[in-house]
Amino acid sequence: MSRPVVAGLDGSQESLAAARWAAGEALRRGLPLRLVHAWEGLPENDTEASLPELRAPQYHARRVLRGAVDQISERYPQLHVTAEQVRRQPGPALLDEAENAELLVIGSQGLSSVGGFVAGSVAMATVAHAERPVVLVRAGEKAEDEHLPDTAGKPSARTAYRDVAVAVDIGGPCDDVLDFAFHAAELRRAPLRAVHAWHVPLGLGGADAGERARIRQEAEERLAVLLQPWRQKFPAVLVKENLHEGRPAHVLVRAAGGAGLLVVGRRRRRAAVGSHTGPVAHALIHHVARPVALVPHD
């Protein structure tokens, strides 16, 4: 049985944007869409369950699900959509949903007072512990945002897709990350922008121009070798290699500009508690306005 694309809903604008993005992705992948609203609520046998004021959150959750299903079904009538209200805390419920999903799509939050983005505790914990890819979507994300402007410079959902950007670490495992990124680019018929941040090793801080050129050339060669089998596996994907000197987080935040989707790896955490995602993923979650796909790897 095919894994569905799952979107978590809580009634916020971020989660509704995530549901719409998930619908488009499910359609591209030929998969069903599952919408989930997690709410602990009242026990079924609670003697006070009949009180309207105590049932209000449950009724609100049902309205949220119905509204999202109606909106998505109207826009994508060919998409198979199911919805369920799960009687659990949001964090554990989303992690369980992710286990059986092709990917999980959830909303993030908006701008903070200092100009960056903030992500909620549920989103951060889910990203940190999910065993499947998780995509974070901002409020206001629309279908045309994934596409290039039309000839008049206006947003359009009928033009070509923007690049898919992927963060590539030439020194670590990245097969799962590259597989996700190449597949996403193939589905969109979009170019893939492979971004690598190189730097002069600490022991060579005073390297001259010749030494810096050698380090960059070595990084270029290693990146080309790493990408070669993936070019062969996905021959229809146009690959652009982007190398920039600097810290990975800074480089990737800049490189994400103009992309329709940014893909980055996240090392799997074996600890049962905590919501750490690693410094690069953490920076991207908080500073990139485009949808960010975080792909777990060992």
C-alpha cells in the first residue's frame, strides 16, 4: 500500500498553508493525502462530556478538518483526501503519523520581533525526532510561490517551477537527502541547485590565494564525484553546482533565495527527549521563508 502524504492541522494559517502545499505534493507524487488534527480532548465516557463548553474545542477541530477537506477537494478534485481527528497530544500524534507517511507536512510560525522566523515547540520536536522527511511551511505560502513569475512579472501557477535547492555535505552521508531532492526536482521538472559551503580549515587560517584556490577546486571535484551517480539515476534533472565559501548556515540561507523548496539533511537522534536539530537545520528553520524539507539520515 502506498504511503500517504500527511499534513498536520491545528486551525492556524500556517497549518492551512501546509495542508495546501501537501495537497499539491500528493498530487505530484500520485499519493493520497491524509489530514490529521490531534487533540487530547475529553474521554468518551466523561460524565461532563455533554456540556457544550467542554465540547467546543472538539467541534472546532471538526470544523477545521471539514473546511480544509472542502477547500482542497474543490481545488484538487482528482486527489483522494481523508481526514481524522486523533485523540492524542499533537507531538506524539504527529510522530506516529510520520512513521507511516511518505512525508509529513506541518506549519511553522511567523516572523519574530527581531526579523527572523520562529518555529513552535511541536514543530521543532517533530522535526528532531521524525523518522521520515518533514516539510515546514510558512503562513501565506501559495501554489504560485513555487513557480517563476510570468512574462509580466506577476505570480502564476502555470509557469515553470523554481529550482529545488539541496544542501550537500561532501564529507558526510547524504544519499537519503539527495534521493529526496532529485526526486522532488524530477516531479517538478525543475533544476536542482546543489549547494555546498566550503571553508579553509582552522589550521590554515592564513592560507594564501593559491592555497584557497586549491581547497575550492578539491571541493568542486568531490562534489562532482558525489553527484555523478545521481545525475545518471535522474538524467532528466538539470543540476547546477553552487559552491560558496563560508559557514553552511549562512551560505544556505542566502542560497535558498529564489528556490521553490530547500532540502537539507538532519542526523537522526536516538535520544528520547530534546528537540535539537543541529545548527544548520536550526538556522534554516528559523531564517528561510520558503518550504524547508528536512530529511533524516544516519
